[in-house]
Amino acid sequence: MYQQFQAFLEQEILTRFEVVERSIPAGLDYKVSERGRNPATIQSSCYQCPQYRKIRYTYIDAGETAQIFNSVIYPSYNYDLPILGIDFLTFGQVKNLVVLDFQPLFKDADYQEKYIETMRPLWEKYQDLAQNLPMKFYDANQYFSKYILFAKTDAKTVKERLFPAFQDYISLYWQLQEKAEPITQLSKIQRIMEAQKDYDQYSAERDPASGLFSSYFGHEWAERFLYEFLFEDAVPLAVAAK
């Protein structure tokens, strides 16, 4: 259901940037579930380039049971750009949940004006995908913008509205990077590094997909996938407590 989204993003990445493949820990790039009547496959790719230190995306194909496309793009530490977050999920061809956002690293007014307000025209254009839904696992004021696309919708809307919205948001994200001036002040770079690390920790502790990964691929693999690939700068709570 979301393969055209992945294909578009991959084409954009490979044609716009001088990327190199970023290594994925052994056994985490691809796996086939041995559980249930509908085997699931999960496959991930990861790249880096001067502008973005980590570009990752993952596709879960469980046939009619589930189709999931997830991607996060982390800017290099010498740019204070938001993190691009993408989460498109379909279960049983009926339940479709879509999340698309420029996830801000900082809350100050200048930062919001510089990056987040640029999203407003697109957010207004795709109001049917901005449903102001309550968040069960996250604080909407933490690492989410006020112009997030967040909706429960149908397959027709995914095809006819979400795909053009996705293309528009991706295009705007590239434009913000093109206009961004590299940061050279070490204290500011350190602040960005800490903010991205905190993002990983926050996300790893709350990501509801962890349970989904466990159900398909087992708890041990899911924990490795979460902490060694998806949010590699996060520390498992059990480790942090020692």
C-alpha cells in the first residue's frame, strides 16, 4: 500500500544527494516472521550524506494483515533543522493511520518561525489529513509540530490525498535544507547533538511499534531493532538504571 511512498523517497534521496549506505547491524536489515498464518517481512535501508547524518526507512509487509512504512531523517549536527518523521500504517485494509511531521528540536519562537511556520500553507492545504487526534503514547508538545499531518483515514484518501501531501512535505523539507546555513559554533553543535540524542531516548521509550515488532519477530529481535537501529542513541531503561 505504501510502496510508492518508499519508492518516491528513495528516488529523491538517491538523485538529490551524494549518499553512501550506512551500515545496519547484522540481522536487522531484513527478517521474515515465522509466526501466524500471514508471515510478515521487514526490510530496512539506511544512508548518510553531508546534509543528513542518518536517513532510514523500513517497510513491513504482512499482506492484508498489515502494511507499514516508517522513515526518520536526521540532519547532520551542523544543521539545526527539524527531524523528518514519517509513519504510515494500515491494518486489515481498513484501519489507516498516517503521521507526517517536521519534528522540532527546540521550542523557542525564533526556531518555530524559521522552520515550523513554513509548513502552515501545506497543513492548510491538506486539512483533511490534520485531524487533531489525541496522542496515546506521546506528548503532542514534545517533538511534534502544530502543523503535523495526523489522521485516521481510508485507502482512497491515502492514494488520492496522502501521496501528494507526502510529495509536497518532502519537497519543502529539501528546500529548508538548501536554505540552511551550516553551523560552526561548537556550543550550538553540541546543543543539536544533545537534542537529537534526547529525541532518540524519548522515542525509544514510547514507540508503540515495539510491541508490533515483538509480535512478529520476537522480543529479543525487537529490542535490538529498536535500540541498535531505529533509535541507536537511546539507552535501554534496564541499562540506564544500572
